[in-house]
Amino acid sequence: MNLDDVGVPPLAFVQMLESQALDPDAVAQLRNIMAREGTDEATLIRRDIQAPLRWFREVYPDLEIDRATLLGFAFARQAQVTSFGPLSVPLVSAGSVAEIVELLTYLPLITTAINAQFRPSDQGLTVELLGHTSDPALDCLAVTYTGLALLRLLNMLVGDAPTVTLHLGWPAPVALNDLDEDVVPPGRLFFDAPKSYLHVPVDTLDDVCRFSDPLAYRLVIAQLKRALDERRGATSFSEKVRRLLEKDPGRRSSQWVADELAVSTSTLKRRLSEEGTTFRELRESCLRESAMMLLLTRSASQVATELGYGDLTNFSHAFKRWTGRSPSAYRLSKH
């Protein structure tokens, strides 16, 4: 099997196999695929190998958004604090909701299928969930599972369920009837959002966890930071540029990014060209994504200022070029 395949944490995958989340025929097919590729559940766990999501596409060749979302629900019912490898100890020892949500920073250590982008505001913290499978249905499965698993874990670890909400960027499945309140407490899940994201209200961030162990949390976070830094050292050049831009896309110039990466601007341009993109394309992508998320909670003029536009008119023209709508029309459609 290809160790670079986009996948899910091995223990979480094995827990899915051993639960009632999948029908027996699907489980049998997945085990046949593993045998064909020279592996099994014990090997995945022992070697800490992600279970490729392409296996699900093979088992469900006609997989579409509705079915993928329902699979995400089914899998999230199996989520335990022990499911996520190196993130399990800090999950248990976290002292607050903010510390639990912070662990989404380290998703790349356990899955390459999804990552999180953090956007704090006066209203709280918005965490955009982005799928990276290159398959829209599998992206939906990964995002649904990740978001619902976090809600379930918060319910376990914080006690009285905090008012964290999950917003998914597609319509609710037709077959979605009664929601399992153990997975999704009432009023916590919304469909047809402009993006897929979690929202944590500001007065919920400091809610205290049941099993707080500050020393254990700090020690493990330090290890996770080192591991993530090592992992990022092997990422693509364009991904390194994107990560720098995401911190403040409106104020990051090509010269600033080149300096941060210790290269010349000509080398920056050449390396990005080799990967099929340009600095302008990456910067505009980050600006567009940031604008769409910020407009959920802020006025157009506030977003324009935050993203470094000289005036609201320039921002409005850019936003309309990206989306076909003005910022005000976009805000009205989402409220």
C-alpha cells in the first residue's frame, strides 16, 4: 500500500470496522482490500499507518454527498478519546474548551485528509474545516466525521455540553431523520453554510474540562509542536507559502514571504511555478477564504480593514470578482 495515501487514524478506522457503523458486506470488502495490499488492522495500528480513504471509494463506487455525510455520522458515533493517537492524551488532560479546540492544529499528525484554519473574533473562535482528498464526497465524509467527533468528545470531556456549533457547507441529506443526541446535541448542527466550520462562542472558550491535568497537557503539546514542525519541513513549497499567507493575507507581500523562507523573490516565483501556481493565486485564494469566513460575523468595512484594503470600494470590487456577489449581498444570504 502507498504510505502517502490520504487517510484516517488507524485506531479510529479499526473502531469503525468493529462497530455497527458499517454493514457486514462493507467490512468484508475493506478486509479484502487490506489483504490485497498486504496489511491488516493490527499492522495499521502497530505501524501507525493511516487507513486510506480511497478504500471507501472502492467499497462505495457510487458514493455521493448524502451517503458520505451519513457515513460521517455513523463513524462519529464510535469516536472515543483513545481514537486519535498522539492527540488522545492532550484530549483527556485539556483544561478548557479552548485547549481541546487548539488540538485541531495538530490534525496533520494523525490525518492528511483534513486541516483546520483558525479565525478568532470578538464573538469567539471560528475553525474552518477543509477536506484534502480531491474527492468531494470523501471530503464531506472527512469533514462530517471530524466536526461531529469533536462535538461528541466535548460532550464527554466538558460535561454540560458547551454551545459549540458545527456548520456544514452542503444541504442536509434527504435520509437524515432523527439525530442521535449522543452525537449531535439539539441546536448544534447546521447545513447549507457558506463553508464548513466549527464556531466556539467567546463565553464557551474557558469552560472547564472534567479531567484537567495542566502539566501533562503542556508536556504533550510541546512534543506535538516539535513533531508538527518536523512534518511541515517536508511539505510542498506552495503549502509553506499558503501557511505564511493565512496568518495575515492582506499584509503579506511576496518579498516578506521570500524573506521568511530565506529565498529570493525570483526563487519564490520559480518554485511556485514548478508546482503549478503563483504567489498572486495563493494570496487571492487566502483573501477570498478569509473574507467569506469573516463576513459571517463582521461588517464589510471591518473585513476590508482587517484584510488590508485601502477602502471598502476596493474590497467590494475584489469580493464581487471572486464570488459574483457584493459583500452585503453575501452577508444577507447567510443571515
